Amino acid sequence: MKKLKIIGILVTVLLTYGNIQSQTKKIDLTKSKITWTGKKITGEHQGTIDFKEGYLIMKDNTITGGRFVADMTTLNNTDQTGKPKLNLEGHLKSDDFFGTQNFPTATLVFKTIQNKGKDNYGITADLTIKGVTKPTKFDLTLKDDSATAKLTVDRTKYDIKYGSGSYFEDLGDKTIYNDFELEVFLKM
């Protein structure tokens, strides 16, 4: 009987210790944000996208995993107002670009994580946009209860070819660059 008690206590301690060692930190959806920049020959546009959900997995104060879902229907243009703003948002949500009616979310799932020291990490992740999944690499910095990252995404890898000089000739000043930039702020 004593042995069973001791085994029970050991199992409880081990399970409690394991739970302390690994934890999932959900992001605060109201404070976390994705800021995008898309460029063309004649200028650029900026905007935001909200998260639908997301979390980092931590073990011994080190990132060991993560998964994030962006709500593409919240795609917002922040550098224009009125009709130009609405036109750009409508076009970006259309099938020419992100097709948000059929693909309302985009996901990012961490695959490998390299601890670069001083709360800096090299992340390799699978990014899914419009149902197409491709690997992407970026650096992430963790500080207290927040994290930041910058990603450069080649939209043509996700079948977003509208206005791309790589696929269409004679676009002139209507050419839209293939890469767009994402600045990500996560608040836990």
C-alpha cells in the first residue's frame, strides 16, 4: 500500500513538472496585429490584417512551437480613404489576389526553431495562403509577453499573379512587385 502511495505521488509530481515545463501562450487577439506593405513601380500601400487565433508553445522559457491563423476577411488598407480605400480592399479580397470568399484564412505553422540567443529565434514555418502551402523563413524576437517578426512573401508562389512582371508583359507602370512584406506583433 505504501508503494502505491509513493508511486501515485511520483506520477503526480512528474505530471505537474511536465505541465510547468511546457505551456501554450495564446495571443491577445485585440492587441496582436499583422501590418502589410505591397509595392508597385509607382508607389506602395499599407494595411493590417487581424488574427483569428494563435499561440506560441514555450518550454523552459524557450519557443518550441507556434501556430497562427490570420482572418483574411479583415484585410484593411490604412494609407487611403474613401472610394480608393474601398476599391483597393475589394480588389485585394477578390480572386485576383487573396480570394477571401473561398479562402477566408491564412495559416502559419512553425516547423523548426533555431534559438539564436538573447530571445532571438530563426523560424522555418509552413505558410498557407489560398490553399497553397510553402515553407518560409524569418527571425522572431521574444521580449517579455510580446514577440515581433518580419516576413517577406513572394505572392506568386501562392498563385497570386495579378500585375506581376514575372507573368505578364508590357505592364509598364502598372507592375506590382511579387514580394510583399509583413510586420507581425504578437501580444500574449
